[in-house]
Amino acid sequence: TSIRAVWTRFPKFLLGFAVVSVVASAGLLSPAAQSSLDALSTALFALAFVGLGLDVRLDRMRETGATPVLVVAASLCVVATLAFVAVPTLRLTGAYFAIARWAFAEAIKQTALVTGITGGTFGLSLPRSTDSFVGIAAPFPISEAFFYYAMLTLCVGTMVLTYVLFERREFGFRVKALRDDQDAAESLGIDTTRVKRQVYVLSCVVAALFGAVHAWYIVYIHPNDVLAPIITDRMVIMALLGGLGTLTGPVAGGLLVFLLERLSSVFLGSSTFYLPLIGTLIMLTVLFAPSGVIGILRGEVDATDIRENVRALRERFDLR
């Protein structure tokens, strides 16, 4: 079968490296063991790729021409260019970091609009079959239910991963220290640039998984739609309304945004009227309930806090 053919050709040593990476990231090894394992994995990686290189059939490469070499060279150039531009921005802080990341994302969008591989301004149509995936026969029908459970699995997996990494591992404490005070975190010996890079890669992987399933579901994608700022803004709004720094906050915020969008469409006849409602909610949240919906449900914000915030606003702006 097609799956057996893929498994036969798949470089299985990658599975071993993946297992070792998970074990090391989970904190199950001592620092000395991790250091030894890092040196060993570097040597094994080099040996593995040397073996792959020796397995190349030059006669087949002569038949295909220089296209494979050009593809590899182009991919290396693209990755190196992106790394050269993106990695230095991780050393920025505060608003400068946010502006730099926004500008980089906009540059990616404009590049996608003029690149043929993404369909440019015409977008890209993806093939989809009910019984196969990229030519591999599926063991079950690919229907609406499949995408629902795929998204549900990703959501649950993301929450579990977030809980384990940020609440049960040293990595989470490093991230929280960086969030609270970067200078103080650096004074404690935390490599803040490395932590930012790890968080950035982790968030990119999660977003890529969701984006891949969504693109497969909607079939047609366009750079102006999938790379629109509103998508990023929505993620920030969901976390802000639900409660920053909490596991269930983004879930509550997402439900709130979804309900406002649907209710405004059904009862008000507009699919965009919910935007000013969300803007009002954000202002109220920032002013009176910084911990969001979850903070209100936990009792972190009560009537006394709201009255104190109102009094502080009146004194600040001299309102009588």
C-alpha cells in the first residue's frame, strides 16, 4: 500500500532523535547527561546525513538535472535570509520587539503576494479528496467530522503541552521571569534571547499545525486572508479578554469573541458590528478587570476594585 511504501522510504533514525529530544526537553535528564547527549546527537546527525549523502544515486540525479540542487540551494538561502532578519529582533524588548515582529510579518505577507509558489495575488487552490491525503489512501473518510476532531485534538494537545511546559517545567519559570522583568531575569543567568527563540519556535509550530488543517479544510487560501493582521489581533484579543497568563483564559476569550460575532450577525444583520463591541470590552477589561474573564470568575476583581479604578481615573483626568 501507499502507507507501507512511505514507511519503507522514511528515514527512521529521525524518530529516535525525536524521542531523545522529547525526553531531554521534559527535564528527565541531568545537565551533565544532556551535555553528553547533545555532543553525541551532533555526531550521530553528521553520520546520518553522511549516510544519506552516500545513498544518493548519481545516475538518477543526472536524469533529473540540476533542479534538486537548485531547490536545496534556494531553500537554504531563504532560511538563512529569514534567520538573519528575524533572530536579531529577539534581542529587542517592549514595544520595539512588537513593532519589529509586526514589520517582519508584513514583509512575509508582501513576499507571499509576489511569489509564484503561494499563488501570488491569485491565491492558491489545494486539492482535497474524501479518501486520500497527498496521494496516500486514508483509513477513514475525510469529512466535516474529520476536521472537527482534528481541530479538537490540536486544541486539547496545545492546552496539555502549554500546561506541562509552562506550569510543570523549569522552562515555564524562565519564561515567566522574562515576562515579569527581562533585566532581572538576565541578572539571574537566564539567556533571555534563547528563551525568546524557543517560545517563538514553539508558537510558530502550533500556529503552523492549526493553519495546515484550516488550509486543508477551506481548500482555497490567499495571502491577504491567511496573513491578515486581524488574525493576529484576534489571538491577542482572545487572550486579553479571557485573562493573560492563564491556561483557560484564551479559551474563554475565544468563546466570547465567537458569540459576539455570531450574535451580531444574527440579530443585527452585520458580521462586523461586533468589532466596536469588542473594542469597548477591551477598554473596560484594561481599565477595570486586567485579569480578564477568568479573573472575574475567580473573584480577583470585585465591586471595590472597580470603584477604586473609577476614582483613580477621575483623579488622573480631573473629572468631577
